[in-house]
Amino acid sequence: MLNAAIWPALDYSRVPYRLYHDAEIYEAEQERIFRGPVWSCLGLDAEIPNPGDFRATWVGDTPVVVNRDAAGVVRAFVNRCAHRGALVRRELAGNAKQHICLYHQWCYGLDGSLQAIPFRRGIRGKGGLDPGFELQEHGLRRLRVEAVAGVLFGTMAEDAEPLQDYLGAPVVAQLRRLFDRPVEVLGYNRQRVRGNWKLYAENTRDNYHASLLHEFLVTFGLDRSTQTGGVRMDARHRHNITWAEAGSDDEELVRQAYGGAGVRNDYLSLREPALVAFHPEHGDRLNIAITSVFPSSVFVQISNSLAVRQIRPRGVDEFEVFQTMFGYQDDPPEMKLHRLRQANLVGPAGLVSMEDGEAIELAHRASKPDRDRMTVIELGGAGIISDRDYRVTDVPLRGFWSYYAELLGIEPEGAVR
Amino acid sequence: MTLDRAAVQDLLAEYGARLDAEQYDEWLDLFAAECRYQVVPRDNHQRGLPAALIFCDSRAMLEDRIRALREANKFNIHSDRHLISLPRVTPTLSSPAGGGGSGGGIVEAPFAVYQTDQEGETRLFATGLYRDRLEPEGGVLKIRDKLVLLDTFAVPTLLATPL
């Protein structure tokens, strides 16, 4: 039942559990979203600085290689041999002059073109390929690649709108802010969660859960819903920036707000306060900026901890979060150490992020048997989808679903956007 | 003087047993007054990338971790079982960072951690290698620096209780 009638409400304040569990819907998402007119983050310029540098990544569940060619141009293609469909590049990262398939050694250039085939003319005039077989018709499937501030994006759709139009002004500004000078990759972490990928896409847009689920934020005074903050979306409401400013609330407001809800408000102090220290570094007071780009890219600033996250679906019941931690090349040694310490906050063992893995598995497990029942998305009110200058809201989730419905071709008539 | 192999094995056995019994204060007692504890994906380590999953470069940070585990963090309800394999002992003749100067050394031990959930289902959670610098403190062998090199780059669900 994949049509507009699936939506119980025209403002996406109700989402049937079916959308997180049906294999048929997962397949449609891969085709119409991930292989459709969206832009997915492929990595950073800084990860492939030299000609021949490559990284293997994923767009949805499609394997992709991104590399820098001999002329210095970044190119990306589907990591699947045109011959037998085998994965061509097996390593996660490296430097190479060409990509050679293990199976029959079909050889591709850094632009993805098929350059050579062993025994193309057979041996002693026998065997091999027909003379009419054209190499140029059998290259690796290319992605379009564009970048903002050294952040590489790719799309499989010929007709996708230009990257900057897709991202919209607020996201472009946020990327330029976060990547305002040359970056240095500090390392990677990976996490497998037994849940549907959209639960994580929603989670990163859900301002409401942050200081409730991630009690560390409040317990140790790092971030509270009482701080000045909110959510900011692009014009189509498909992306979102969750933001907050440091030092913008006071103790009394915090006690009132959290006390009534039965949430603990007796702050504890850390023996090593540097863990939560915030050093402003972008000419503003933002200490939380979580930028979620539809469908599966997230750019994270929590204090001085900086990261890029890719959500990699692995079937309807599992996804991976692949996270790249970074700092800046001009970081003095003490700032680099500070970032390594604050990396404790994020990732699979993150003091303010580990709970997401558990919460998503709980939601996925319990919603599975009853697919016609539905989730409630009404914090910050139902109805219109718009930016909010407060934090107790999950409105951007409805923006996500609105664009999701459009791409899947199941947007109901009269639905909000 | 070289590391006493029996003392090393006792320390590793206590290490796993105290974690599996959720005796985290007693687990902290196995560390020196000045210590470091890191969980680093082996893949990062091999590529020379410093980012860790857990990075405690002081005893204070390690104690904060345990406090957060108790007071703030929420995680999957489970029990751990550490299987720690035979240690490979590399004595160091002089210890540059103090701590007695003799009787210390580097110890490597492979480990596996299984997690069991409330339904009684057990899964392999992680494998890796401990690389420990051990030093005597007050006549007792303590962990001065522990590097947990994690093979299991793709952490299942989340990492809360220490490896």
C-alpha cells in the first residue's frame, strides 16, 4: 500500500509504523530517494588531497568510490564492475592509478571509464570479445559531484538541481561556517544500530529528545533546553539546523523548567571540566549546531567536537552511522588535544550520543508488529511546518516526511510542505 | 627486574572479573594514581589517526566516565563477559615516566567481550587487543596506560560499559 492514502494526517503529525518496516518501502526509498534527485555527502576534500587518492563510501546501500583524478578533479562512481557486478575497489582508502576488478581484471581509470580488458581479442585469434564491443559503453556508473567549502556531495540523478539550490542558503552558510579553514581528519568511528535508517534521520532533527534522553547534557550543564536556540530549515523544509547558544540561560529558569517534569536538576561537576569547556571559534556563540541534510548526511558541532556523519542503510532493519571526526589544520596542539577529549561526547561511546542507539532500537523493535499504528509528531504544535526559535519541538521531522512523501510520489493532495 | 608473570595474570583476571561484576570502583582501583585509558579503533591506529571512542588522559577523566555511566548515561540493559587471553609480556628495563623504574613493563593481551541481554541472548560485542603499561605502585602492579585497540570498528548498538 504505497500511495498517498498511507498518511493519516496532511501535516505528517502521524507516521504509520509500516514506513519503518516494510521491505517494499525500503526498496522504493533506494530507487527514488538515494538513487534519485538528492545530494549525499561523499566525504571531504581533505580526505583525498592528492591525485589518485580514493575512498570507498556508500550512497544508500549502493557502494561508491570517490577519488581525485590526475588533473586534480574529484570524481565518483558506483563501485561495481560493468562486467559481473563485483565490487571493484575493495579497500576503504588508498592511492591508485586505476581501479582493477579482482574477478577478471577489468581496468578502470580514475574517471570511471573502462580502459582495458584482459584477453580482449582472445588468444591466437580465438575467444575474447566481439570487435563491436565498445569500452566506452561499459564504464563505471558515474555520479555528479559538487562541493561546498570542501564538503563533497554526489548524486546519481542527471536532473538533480544544483547542489547549492538543493541545500538552500541556511545549510550552505552553516557548511561555510564549519569548514571555514582547511580541516584535518582526526579519525573515524562506526556504529551499527538495529533499526530503520529513518529513525536516525528523525533523531538528528528532534530537538525535543536532546536534553531528556541525553541526561549528561543537563546533569553536567553542557546544554539545556532552556538555552536560546531553535530549529532552522531550508525553504522546502527537507533539511534542518538544530542550534543553541552557549551561556544563554540562567539557573532559576533551568530549575523551573526541568523540576516540574521530574527531570533531575541537581548539577554535578566533572573532575575534569575541560571535557565540557566551550571555546568559541567561529565568531559566534553557537555551541550546538546539528545540520541534517536530506536524506542521510549530518554535520555536527557539539561544543568544539566537530564531525560529519553518514547514515548508511543496511536493509530495512539496520543502519550504520559512519562518523568522521575533524579539527582544523591550524589548531594549536592544545586545541587538538581538547578536540580529542571532546570526542568523548559523540560517537557510539559518546557521553551525549550513546543513548540514541538504544532509543532507536527500542522504537524499532516495539513498533514492528503493529504496522498500521502510528507515531505522534506534534511537539511545537501540529499544522504548519516552519522555523522555531525555541527548543521543545520536533517540527523538522514533519519537514523530512513531507519531502520524503514527494520523492516517493505519495504526497497527498493538500498536504503541508 | 622483570614483570612477574603471575602478577600480570592476576591483574588481567581481576580486570575482567570486576568489569563483568559491574564493580567499577574496584575496577578503577586497578589503575595507577596517574593513568590513561583509551579505546581506539584499530583501523584509526593503523592509519595514524588519533581519534578514540573513549579518551581519558587522566585519572580524573576516567572517574568522570564511570560517574557519567552511573548518574547520567542510559544504555542497553545487558551483562558483559570478558574473555582475556594469554598475555604477551615485554619487560622494560627503565621506565621513563617514573612509577618505580623497575618491575614495570608492556603487556599485550587479546580479548573478546560478549554481551547478554535480558532475553538471554548472547552476542559477540567486541574483540581487540589490550596494550598495557604496568607499573608497581606501593608494591602492587597497577595500570599506568591502557590502550584498547578495538578490532570491532562497527560498534554494535553502543559502547557504554568499559572494555
